[in-house]
Amino acid sequence: MNRSQSHAEFQRAGRVIPGGVNSPARAFGGVGGEPLVMDRGEGAYLYDLDGNRLIDYIGSWGPHILGHRHPAVLDAIRGALERGTSFGAPTRSETELAEAVVDAVPSIEMVRMVNSGTEATMSAIRVARGFTRRDKLIKFAGCYHGHVDSLLVKAGSAATTLGTPSSPGVPAGCTADTLVLEYNDVTALEQAFHRQGKEIAGVILEPVVGNMGLVRPDPAFLQALVELTRQHGALLIFDEVMTGFRLAFGGAQELLGIRPDLTTLGKIIGGGLPVGAYGGRADVMHSVSPLGPVYQAGTLSGNPVAMASGLATLRELKRVNPYPKLAQETARLCEGLSAAARAAGLPHQVAAVGSMFTLFFNPDPVTNYTIAARSDTARFSRYFWGMIERGIYLPCSQFEANFVSAAHTPSDIDATIAAAREVLAKIG
């Protein structure tokens, strides 16, 4: 595969952008080498600067559930652009998208639009602390909630630990009230509430994890979360930036049958444009300024172009209901990947929920970050580059979820399985 144009452009970027990228997730640090520089997308495909066509299983890290350049989304964006790009004043489209979110997600009675998933989680945590008048927050190792200072915390042990900043520039004081637990560990969760329940404002988690690879929640873990937060007056916060409108129209909480107190959203609700949102119980959201004392604002929040893109995406998802077919094709793809890995004699796990999946090079079922971290990342790197060479574009880390879109055809799935057979047999 020719990558000369990507190489030249990446070198150019490195002279003016730190590391040549505007997000570390794009830097190929987990697989080595240089990233491909993209030129355009169409349906299920990406085309790089060298003209290589790749079947895309990233979808801009989740938003493009309908595929790239969906006609309904493009028409909505064009229509919004004709009226202007930003006004710094209320627009009808903000209310329309808010109504669509409230209608789709039963736990959300009111919602506030922001500009990113990071901003959504940052704001939801502030609201939880302001509403409960408490400071402590529980998060789980391996769950990523954006680059919020209080959540950039290293993985702790199964026991409750005080957070330690995992990035220079984050003062220790910012994470002093963050308690880090192991995902799916009921005992550690119970112990944390037993010791500090009166101080805990909330618990934030990915209800289905995508940021240490795809990890399912244990039903007993979910039950404990609901019971303990209610018992101790803490808020349960679902970070559905990745899973919202992805695993079901009502998000992971629809599949799991749980109504959290607060939910954060992003990605799909912007249809590929920068957007985020947080929402939940009306009494909790009434604490947000200007109704209440918890301050949060943003010049471009509710941007009309982003609102139009997101609303068109949600309307199309509701009209078409692609979720059963997405789950079916994802399951077929995962079965093919697992069969190819077995044939190659490779220790592996394939985890999937709906249209999200991960092939772990790990002999053990992955239920938390400690187990995920034992995956063979060197083997994943060889797998990644082998798939790239065969025209398959995967997330550039063992610890990221893959996404199937409604634009992927049965032929795309077949081609991906065939490529995996060749690559896995070669690297085994």
C-alpha cells in the first residue's frame, strides 16, 4: 500500500501540531508507525490522501452510525448553513433536538447542550456535586470520561484508592476526591460506600465500556450500583457519549433496563459535528443556571449547524431502526473473527454488544481493566497493520471499541473476515 502522501502530510503537521495530531487517539502510538491522513469518507469507506480505500470500523470514533455523508444529514447541514453558522441566541433547532433526546431516553427529563463529551461529563459531575452538596466521586479504572482534571486518574486496585493524576499539569488536589475502583467489582463498591457513603456525590461509569476495549457490565454490578447510590443519596451517572443512540435508540440504559440520575451524551447526537449533552431528572437539572446555582455556559453550545446534523441523524435512526440488523451483522463479523483466530491457534476473546465489538488478544474473558491490560498488544499491532494492508481500517489500539455502521454491506463484512483469516494465520 502506498502511503507517501500520508507520510509527507504527517511530517508537515508535526512541525505545527504537537505530535502531528489534534488528539492522541489518532497518533498510532499503540501500534507504531505513522497514521494515515484521510481525504474523504463515503458510506462505509474512508479514502486517504494516496487514494487507498479502506472499510472503516471507526466511524469517527462512533458518530457515523449511518455511515459517512448520509444524504439526510448533509441536506440538514446545508439547510442550516444557509441560515447562518452561529447566533449566540436561542434557536428552534436546540429545542427540537432536546425534545428528541428526552423522547428517546426515558431517564432524561431535561437536557443541556454543550460542545463535546468531555464538557458533558465535566458539567454532569459539577451538577452532581452541586445538587448533593458533596465532593467525593467514584469512577472505574479503564473508563474514560474525557480529559477532565478530576477524571484523569490512573487505574487503582480493586480496593478503593485515592486518585493519582495520570497527566502532568493535573494538580493532586484535583483528584483528591476521586475514588478509583475496578469495574464489575461489587465488593469494592460496597466497601467504598460503607466507608464514605455520606461524602459520595455520585458514581460515573460507561454502562458498556468502550475505552478499554468492549467490556460488558455484570448484572450484579449494575444492581449494586443502583441500590447503593439510592441508599446513600448519591447520583448514578451513565457516560453514554459512546453508547448513546449506538447500542439502542435509548442507549445502553434501554438495553440494561436502568434509569440513571444523569446521562452524558455526544458523538451520534451531533451526526459527526462537535456536540455533547448532559441530562437527567428534572429536579437535578433544575439546579443548573439560570434556574439554579450550578453554573455552566458555552458560546457555541446548541450550535444550529450541529443541532441540525444531530436531529437529522436521530430522525433517520428512528425512521429506519437499523439496530436489529446492526447487531446481526456485528455478531456475524465477530463469529468470523473468532473462527479465524481459533484456526490460527491464537488465544483470544471477542466481546460485542450491538454494533460495538473488540477482538482481544487475551486468553481470559475481559471484565475489567486489570485483565484488559494483560492483552498481547504486540500481536494486536501486527494484526492492525496486516488489516490496514488489506484495506480494513480499525482503531489503532487494543483498548478501543470497533463500530459497525448501517452503511456496511454483507460484502464488507465478508471481506473483513477474509482479511482477518489471512492476517491472523500469518501473525500466529
